[in-house]
Amino acid sequence: MHRVTRRQALLTFGALALAATACSGEAPAAPAAGKPGLGNKAGAMPKYAVGDQFKATVPLTFSVLYNNHPNYALKKDWLFWSELEKRTSVTFDPVTVPLSDYEKKRSLLIGAGDAPLIIPKTYPHQEEPFVASGAILPVSDYVDLMPHFQDKVAKWNMKADLDTLRQADGRVYLLPGLHENIWLDYSLAVRADILDKHGLQVPKTWDELHTLLKAIKQEYPDLYPMTDRWGVPTPGGNLLNIVGAAHGAPGGWGYQHATWDAAAGKFAFTGSMPQYKAVLEYLNKLVAEKLLDPESFTQSDDAAIQKIVGGKSFVISTNAQTLVNDYRPPLKKFDPDAKLVKIPTPTGPLGDVKAGNRLENGIMISKKALDSENFVAMMQFIDWLWYSDAGQEFAKWGVEGVTYTKAGEGEYELNEDVDFIGLNPDGSKHLQKDFGFSNGVFAYGGRTSLLQSTFSDEEKEFQAVINARQALPVPPPRPFTDEEREQAALWETALRDHVDQNTLKFILGDRPLSEWDAYVKELEAKSSTSYINLVNTAYERFKKEHG
């Protein structure tokens, strides 16, 4: 996660062609003459604007790298394929890759020059290894062909979010999924029935959680009030992330070596920041006082689940799906009166804020696409399916009257015989497995009302609390050159290993926090200072050249 000051730089190189439309609301400018591929208009709509249904003027087929999820393996007779062809005159030629092998296979195909034209399911910064070779398209040069993409960036003021994807040449090489708001899902689950029994309150801050855990410990002295999961392979994966985000120095899943320091106006090395030390001091206190199970950082998820559903602990990390699928069913069997709830993520020294950006996994485009006579049509099609309201609704919910009905904005209801995430558990058909909709390759991003259209009322209440918080601005861009990226790679792994190892030691008390200064010097010996100087050099250069 990112935090502190937003960069207000205008976009250059014509990249994203966003600055003009973001403020003026005018129609997108015509594509600049002379760019490769712009003359390849076979099948393209001569006029295509926001709100238009894309439909190719001749039948077209585009190759796509398809991440084949085992929970809803690809079927050729899905309604998704036939309805997509009906609406757009486009069919896909999927290159199917198993979920477990997707990233490796993607790299091999791109490296060999054999990648399909459309390469979805690529998370921000996963595109970076392919930039130098010229194998993927600098998509920011061509978003003037994508009115829906531009419209959402303008309406939702996403220029700063997109800046985080810029490379040293000022261009962007990934079309990310766009969310209207920051979407945070991970938090803590708490046994509300235990709190009610002892007259305790749901904690709103991390300090209040400490107080709550002490109160529970008094009532159950032989138990650890809190245990945790997701400690393997990243120690404290979720816990360090959400505690760290509240302090301004995320760890665990959110750890990055460089964190923006707004007061100093430069990046700092996260693993040696005072804020990171404060996170470790907090978690060390929980462990030392026997409030947090020390096995939380090394145990399997199954072991953690058994403790929470077996009444051995009362607080654990969660998200919406794990709460409903992993915890509640077995807990009900153990104790029918138990009530486990997901609480709003506690806040910390930064106050009532949320940190993150609004980008999700997105699409790389093979540079070979420029040679296709259908290049412009392909960009229009991508814009409609992945970025228009109509395309996003179609990809998520399917066909109105066949898979769902709609009463109003965000008010969708599955047909009675169709199930999805337990909304119609008695349904004989499944939205993903039998129809191909809500497929992670095609359905992500969009309006908050669409995102939350499959949420339970309970989850909507959680999101309402989170969305009311002030969003911290994303950090400024600091893209490496190819040479800098190669140099950074030589340092990053050893630095991360040392941070992870000592993070665990400090939390568990295996290394006293009085040795913090010695630990910082050890990081410096492993080039932490050189690394962060490299980051700040990249930041200053980009600011000077593009700011």
C-alpha cells in the first residue's frame, strides 16, 4: 500500500491523453497522426464515444491469454462467448493456461514472441520486465482510442493513480482495472458474542484492540485471545499489512522497500523507518503479554482456523469470503450461539484514513497488435468490454432476463435457478461455471455500486465505514531505468530476507528491540542506503523531466 502526498504532475508524451479530458469534459482528441497502427482500422467503428455499444463492422477474432481458473474451468458453450459475439461481432481465440502456471507461462510466451495480442490478468508492475525488450505496447500512446477508459479516469480523478505505472520514458505499458473508490477487504474477525457476554466494545483503534485483548485475557487466562492466519509464506502477511498501513509503514503483503515520506519530501527505506519500528513494538507487546498467539506467524491456515472455530481464540484476520466460507460454518457446528463478525479495520497514528490506490490487475497488449489490420477495432473492443459501464455489467452479471434482473442502480438479483457466492444456494446452475460470467479474466474494476452489487448487507455496512475515511494520496512515481532496475534487483532479495527475518525475531522477542540501531546498520551493510538513494534519484529525475 502507498501513503502520503499526491503528485499533481500533468501527463506528458500524450500519454493516457487524460489531462485535457479530465478537466474539460470535452470529447477525446483525435489520435495524433503518425503513430504506428492508427491506419489499421479494418472492422473499427468510424464513430465510437462514451455510451456507445461497440460492434465491429465485420466479424473479428482476437487472441487472448486465458487464465483458466479451476473453480470455473473454461467451457466452449458458455453464454458469455455467444452473447459477446452477438453484441460486438468479436470472438476470442483463447490460449489457455492453468491458474497455477499463469505467470510463468506468460513470461515464456512474451519472451519467445509467441504471446497472444491481449494479455489480461496482469497486476501493476508485473509488466516492467517486458518493457525494455519492446515486446509489449506502450498503451498510454493509444488510450485516445478508448473513450470509456478516459472518461472514468477523468470522472474519478485517477491521474495520480496511473502515474504510479509510469516507466522512465514517461509512458504506461499496462491498462489497469479502474475502481471508483479504494477497495479494502481485509480486516479482523471478532467473536461478538464473547464481547457481548462480558460487556466489551468493538475496538476502533489498534490501542483499543490491545485493551480489548487484555480484557478477554482476564476472562480466559489460559487462552490466547487472538490467533492469526496468513503467516506463511510471508510472516504476518495481513496483520503486518493492516497494522503497518495505520502507522504509515506497511509490512507483510504490503511491504515495499521504499515508502514516501511527505515531511522529508523523499522516499525512506521502509524496514528501518521509525514507523516500522512502532509496528513491531506494538505486535511484540501483544505477544509478550500473551494476547497474540506466537504461532500466528508460522502456523498453517488450517491450524489457525481450527483455533478460532474451536473456541481457543476469539480474534483472527479475515476478509469477506473467508468469514463466510472458512469460519462461520464450522464455528456454528462447534457453538450454535457463536457470532463471528468482521470489524472495520482499526485505525492508528495516521488517524481515520485509508491507504491504497484504485488500480487492479489489467491488460498488457503485445506490440504485434500494431501490425494487425484490426488494431483500432481491438482497442475499441477492449475499451468497451473492460471499461464501459455496459461491458462491465455484462462481464459480471451476464444477460438480463437470463441470468439476472435489475431493479435500479446496483440493485441486481440473480434468477432463481442461478447461484453465485451463495446468493441462491438452491440454484441448479452457476453464474461462473455454467455461464462464464464474473470471470476474473474479464470482470473487475468499475463503479462502486457494481462492485458491491454482490456484497451482503453486512459487507456493505463494513465498506460504508471504510469509504467514509479520508483516502491518503498515492506516492509520486519513481520509475527505474533498465540499468537502475538491474542494480536494484541485486539488492532487493537480500534486503527483504533480512527485514522479514528480523521482523519476526523482534515481534516474538527472539531479538530485543534495544538492538534496533544494530539492525538498521545491518541493513545499511546490505545496501539499504544505496537502494533508497537509487529510488530518490529516479524520483527526482522523473519529477524534473515530466513534472
